[in-house]
Amino acid sequence: MSDAASSSTPPVNSPRTVLFASLIGTTIEFFDFYIYATAAVLVFPTLFFPAGDPATATLQSLATFAIAFIARPIGSAVFGHYGDRIGRKATLVAALLTMGISTVVIGLLPTYAAIGMWAPLLLALCRFGQGLGLGGEWGGAVLLATENAPPGKRAWYGMFPQLGAPIGFILSGGIFLLLSDVLTNEQFFSYGWRIPFLASAVLVLVGLYVRLKITETPVFAQALKNHERVEVPMFTVFREHGRALFLGTVIALATFVLFYLMTVFALSWGTSALGYTRAEFLKIQLFAVLFFGLMIPLSAVYADKRGRRRTLIIVSAAIAAFGLVLAPMMQAGTVGVVLTLVLGLSLMGLTYGPLGTILSELFPTSVRYTGSSLTFNLAGIFGASFAPYIATWLAKNHGLQFVGYYLTAAALLTLGALLLSRETKDDDLVAVQS
């Protein structure tokens, strides 16, 4: 082959590089996100808010947790714009840096005792930065995988960035558990809680190295060749793909509600109302998260064979039923708590596996980054941002059974959106334009 022919051949990403790059980025992003979620329950109520009623401080801390979900659609619009205009690769690098810097700065913040009300304000600002970065990260990682996937394997490829969620949770929960074992309570609250946030810098450097090695996805490269770019992707999404945006948002609703009930709310409730220590409940959660991770590839394989819509309809019906038995299971002692988390996070894995793929398949290449990211993160606002807060309020004022009803209602809404949607398994990502 001549040098001219060689230079005209576009570089091709190897499957191993693509899948690892999509996985490592979301692992880092979710690690950063989860260490905040854990600290919002265990650390921030004590160190970043005025001394007083512990329940009030916890609710205030959970309110800062919600800020990131408000920021995520903004990140979707900003990073999605550049992802659809200049490419997936550069945008993914910028999103990772935004998330990583915000997380490291949290580890350096002075507490309320040192600077008063500036402490929760700066914490909220950094939390906003975390949400901004994650809003741009997730959609790009899913597209990196699905737009490089061979025929018939898009759900399989698309589940690799989804695996970053359980891996990131295991890493974040594991490091907090390790710190709880090796440090005294005084040491943990003095400096130990900062270690996970500062350690994120090392993970970000690894992620950047991998991301910088990849090339642009072939689907986006073809879109550039066909001159398919639009001036303002977000406007195009709202103007021409509003139905897909609405249905996709509701399709992802139950996933968010379920996950944050099983993680943030459960940790808060378990270490307060149920009387578990921080270490005891983290161990239960880490065990249950293993089932979350195991179910993701199983659901992806089924979704490639039988369809994304069919898979999610079955799982959403199961989530609705699970909500009805959540309270009696969780109140049945340690065995009941373990079974609740194992079952809940298993269902989470089954719904999460094909979720990224179906959301990305709802939109054409020219607005896919923006559309899928907005859909996912709008669902985060409605399904996750205040889920721990709402669940805590419901449990304290009406009983734990209403937390289950809350989950069932979310699952029924998702089920309705799926029944109104179409199957996307056999769509051609290059050809789809509406």
C-alpha cells in the first residue's frame, strides 16, 4: 500500500481500547459522584453545617447532594453542544477534567468551624461542578461505545460505560470502609474523609491518558463527511425531537429513583433508624452492589437478542412490584435488609444495562450527544435529585411503606413511557435521522 493510501485511511479504535476508555471514564466519574453521596450522609452534616438538630443537618446536606442533578442538564447542553459540533473525544476529556477538579477541591475545603457559612456555599459550588462534568461525561462515554459497536452488539458495547457505576460505587464504598477500619472516629472526621476526594486526582490522570489515545467514532466521522452538523444541537433536540426527549426521560425515571433509594437513602436510614454502624451498612451495600454489576451484562445480552424495549418493560414491572414489598422486607432484621438491597440492586442492574443504549438510539447522530445526555440527566432531576430527601421525609412522616409506594409510582410511569415508545434494536445509527 502506498504512503498516500495509508495516510488517507482513518485510524480505527480497537474494541479493547474503546471499551476500556468508555469504562474507565465513567468509573472515575461515578467514583467521584459516590464519594460525595457517601460523605453527604456520613460527614458533611457534621462538618459543613451549623451544629443543631442532626436530622436537619442531614436534610441540608442531602439538599447539596441534589445540586449536581440540577447542574447535569446544563452540562448536557454545554458538553453536548461541543460533542455534537466538534466531536466525542475532545468533549469527553473536558468533561472528565471538570468533574475531577471539582472533586479534588472538595477534599481541600475548610469546614464550617473554620469559615462559617462559606463552607456549605463552597461545597455547593463544587457539587455543581461535579454535576456539570457528569452531565457531559455519561452521554459521551455511551456514544464512544455504541458508535464503535459492530452490528447486533450495541447493547453489549453500551453496557461497558454502565459498568462504571457499580465499579465506582465499590471503589468509593471500599475506601470509606477501609478508612473506617484503620482510623479512629476522630481521625476520620479530622482528615480521613478528605483522602477519597484527593485520591481522585490519580484516577483522573489515568482516565485522561486512556481518553487521549482514542480516535473519533466512525459514526460521528461519517456525520461530518455528510455535513449533518446542526448549529445549536439543544434547540434542534427540543424543536424536532421533543417526543423522544420526553419518553426517554420517563423511561430512565425508575432507574434513578431505585438506585438512590438503595444507596443514599438506605445508608442514611440504616445508620439512623435501623441502628447499623457506618461500617456495618457499607459492607451490606458493597455486597449488594456486586449483584448490580453482575446483572448489567446479562440484561445487555438479552436486550441485543430480544430488544431493549421488551427488556425494560419486564424489569420495570418487577420494580413496581418490589416497591410494594420494600418496607416489610427492610424491617425484617439483617436478613431482610440484605435481601432488600440485593434484590433492589439486582433490578437496578437489569434496568441499567440497556438504558444507555436505548437512550442513545432515540436520536440521530447530529444531536445524539446532546439528546441522550439531556434525557439521562433530566431523568436525574426528576428521579434522583431529591429522591433521598423525599424518601427521608416520607419515612419520617408517613412510614417506610410510603417510600416503597414512591418507587412503585416511578416504575409505573416508566412502564407507561416504554409502552408508548418503539423498539430501536435494529436501527442503523448512521441512517436514523428522526
